[in-house]
Amino acid sequence: MGKLTNFKRSLWVFHASGGSCNACDIEIIAALTPRYDVERFGIKLVGSPRHADVLLVTGAIPRDFADKLRRIYEQMPEPKAVVVVGNCGTTGGVFYDSYNIAGPIDEIIPVDVYVPGCPPRPEAIIDGVVKAWLKLEKLEKELEGKKE
């Protein structure tokens, strides 16, 4: 795994839950509890996508939530990354091919990191966020290169 060096601030994460059973959501919250305490690494959950660097998405996305998810993604400032947590968001899971599911999340918005599992453990979610962090560092280097 790469070394985190260039992203010189805390990583702010926004969580969007679309039609999940809440198992993935509970594991995300577990990553915030004192056992894992991701805030000590600078990873902070925020209440608005306008402040977020990373979008965490859980659940199979129902058709009526697909447009809302696109709007959430568009509200995030550049550079940004998307992490899909759980099998339902990755493939549709048990809801695959259901009449009311808009499809896997990568058919709605671009996805950078997949965290498989039903539900994935907090360690896997933290690893997925770190991979998104590395992607953001790479994008920041590219933006700095364009400015010079």
C-alpha cells in the first residue's frame, strides 16, 4: 500500500445509504467507535456532501433514489472519490435484477473503490477509505502539475 503524504488535511467522508438493510451502515458506525476510532487518522464523517472528499454508498439503489444519489455526487467538490460498501451496492446482491433496483452503483455514478462483504468488517471499510485517500492524493498531484 502506498504512503499517505500529499493530502495535507483530514479526509471528510459523507455516507449515503440507499435501500440497505443497515448492516453495512452499522459497520461504518463501528469504524467510528473507540475500538477503531478512525478520527485519530483524520477520517471524519460529515453531514453534507458539499464538505466531503469521499462518498461512502451502501445498499442496492432503488429507482427513486438514483437521481438523488447523482445530485449528492455532483454536489461534492473536486477532487472526489466514491467507495461502495457491501455486496448490494457492488452487484445488487440479493436484489439483483429486481424491478425496482436502478442497478449496481457504478451504473449510476463512477465508483473508485469496492469494499465487498455482507456486511464488510470495519477493517475492510477503513482499507477502502485509505485506497480512496490514495486516489485523492494522486488527483491532487495531477492538479498541482497542471497549475505549474
